[in-house]
Amino acid sequence: MAALASRAMAAGGLRVTEPGTGESLAVRTVLSAGGAREFLPRIEENFVTFVTFGPLGTVTLIMLGAPVR
């Protein structure tokens, strides 16, 4: 659901302001080729860092690779 919302916001050209720096950033989506290339290589780091549950990164990678033969 969040990916679909980000796609709509990116298509609409929505920009947000980062509170710490005041920098204006464009909304990007992972539902594009460029977004997937940016997101997928760091998926384990994202889950381990932001969720703060170390084994979740490894489990996620295994689940993503399970259907691939």
C-alpha cells in the first residue's frame, strides 16, 4: 500500500522538506526500475537498521530468494 501511495506522490511531483537540514526532496518510488535498483541492494540493511531486529534481515533475504531456482 505504501509503495502505491509513493508512486502516486512521485507521479504528482510531490516534494517534502527534510526537518534536519531544510532541504527540499522529491518523493521517489520503489515501483520503478531506478527505485528497485536503489532499494533492493540495501534491503537487509534497511530492515536491520530501522526495525532493530537483526535476524529479520537474513530471514527477509531467504524469503526473497526462496522462489528463485
